[in-house]
Amino acid sequence: MKINKFVLAEATIGEVEKQLKLNILITVVLLFVLSNNIVHFMRAKSFFYAALTVAMMIALFFVIKSRQVLKLKKQALLK
């Protein structure tokens, strides 16, 4: 079974829309985990939860950046 990889340069509008929807799901999950880690950190004042919170913030940053790239590609395809 061959798995189709998503290549942004060769993507169609449908594929970009699918990736944007997946990106929203990932953003929601990351926000939930981030808020959960913040609550645990405030309660326990643990270095572990502080590190998890920072890691989730970095992951969220990259997800938001990838969303911006996908939106730019969508705009280019719609022209």
C-alpha cells in the first residue's frame, strides 16, 4: 500500500483545504494540552510541567506558522 505524501508545491485547492482543517484540529488539541499543562504547573510548580508548557508553546508557534503558509498557498491557488 502506497501512502500519498502531501507536497505543498504540488497541492491542489482540495488538498490545501484538507490540510487547513487538519491544522485546526491540531491547534485545538495543542491549546487544550497547553491549558492543561498550565493548570498543572500552577498547582504543582513543577519543572516538568514548565518544560511541557514551553514545548507546547513552541509546537503551537510552528502550527500557526504552517497555517499561515497554507493560507498563502490557498490564496495563490485561488488566483
